[in-house]
Amino acid sequence: MSALSEAAPAPVAYSIPNAARAVDMGTEAFRSHIVAGNLTVRYPNSSPRIAHDELVEWFKNLPLDKPLPK
């Protein structure tokens, strides 16, 4: 059996901490986007999950430019 066939499949969904880690954000900053309605949380069980395709689509739609200082 090759090493390629033993690799874990790509995730279909992420826990909130793992989704935040996947886009290199802190969990609390990531949660603020959920609260703002920018990401949809799903509940396959009692733990919230973010779908992989939604996470990628959200990330692709983030601004390209660095925000101006306040």
C-alpha cells in the first residue's frame, strides 16, 4: 500500500478552533465573523462546524488590502 493511499482525507468541516487555525486567525477574532453572520455554522451533533467549502469561499472574499489604522 502506498503512502498516498494511507493519507487522511481532506476535512469536509472544521470545528471553530480548527477553522480559525486553518486561516491563521485567533479563535475569538474568527468567532466575531460568525457572530457578524459572515460564516454559517452547522450542527452535525452538539458541536458547531464550519463547512470546508464555505470557509474557502469566505476567505477568498476577504479584502485584498490591509485595513487602515483606526
